[in-house]
Amino acid sequence: MKPEKKKKIVKTIRIDVDKCNGCRACEVVCSAFHAAPKYGNNNPGRARIRVIHEPLKNIFLPVYAGEYTAAECMGRDKYIIDGKEYDECAFCRASCPSREAFKEPDSELPLKCDMCESDPPLEKPLCVQWCLNDALVYEEREEEVDEEEEKPEDAELAVEALIDKYGFDKVSDVLARIAAAKAASKKA
Ligand code: SF4
Ligand code: SF4
């Protein structure tokens, strides 16, 4: 039997590299929005967007954090833009073991752009709102997808990353301890 189809809103941000001047407002507001407490600090190391800079030609390229991957690539790509060769991982969106990008600086948990998920929802993602040069343009479209195409939630990806780093037994021990402590504090 064919899987049921359902409607899904696909959110995208179109990047116009020519309009980016490298102000990094997008990094600042993203990290502040995802700080705990919200807007409590603005460490761009925690942003889900990174602006790559090529100083000689003054090119800025915003890159969004994508999926977490437990293993690094077997092969790598090289990019040559305006005659300058870029680091082979520079434009990759993945949080992966081979580099520091798109990881929480303290915990090293993977970071992924969540389009500023919020309740109530924002009209536009904050990086788009803060980009005064219109280098980032928010777009939505509707697509039909199979029911089983649902992607794992961020929380699931974070636990998966912890298991990759510390092993299943250690993570499940810690979760069991936290659950027991929470249950005890509710009873008290
Ligand atoms: S806010 Fe806009 S112009 Fe500034 S760095 Fe980010 S994308 Fe570029
Ligand atoms: S859409 Fe939101 S979460 Fe994604 S990079 Fe922009 S500010 Fe960060």
C-alpha cells in the first residue's frame, strides 16, 4: 500500500552573497535567541549561521547549520571562487567530528538551524529580520510528503550525538539518574 501523503510547509532562506557585507548581525541575534535564558547572552560561537570571510577579495558567505553527522566524509570537495581556493569543509552545513563548526562550545552538542522555532511562531526568522542588507530572504512553499518521511526531532539528534560521544550505557545511566532526581524533587 502506498504511504499516505500529507502537506508540509517547507521554509527556506535564500542567500544573496553579493548583498552580504559581513556585519554578522545574523550570528549575534541567532545566538541570543538560542541562549538560555533566551537573549541572556550573544556568543556567536553558538549561532546556527556562520559568515565565512575571504579577506583578500572581501567576500562574505553566510552558511546555515544543517544536519548532524556522526562520521566525517570519505571524500572532500574543493571550492575555487574568484581564483581563491577555500578550505574543503568551509561551506559544509553539517555538524561533524572533523571540525568545531556548528557545535555548542561547552558541550560540543550539534547545532542545527531550526528556523527560529518559537511559540507563538515568528513571522520571519530573526537572522532575516536583522539582515538590513536583504542578503537573507525568507520563503515558504507547500509540498506533499510521505507520512514516513518525517525527520527526527532536534532532541533525538542531540541524544544520538551524546550516544556517539559517550556510549549508550553511560548516556542511559545519566538519563536514569536525572529522571530519578526529578521524580524525587516533585515528591518533596
Ligand atoms: S546580517 Fe546579512 S549582511 Fe550581515 S553578515 Fe548576516 S547575512 Fe551578511
Ligand atoms: S533561521 Fe533562526 S535558527 Fe536559523 S540561523 Fe537564522 S536565526 Fe538562527
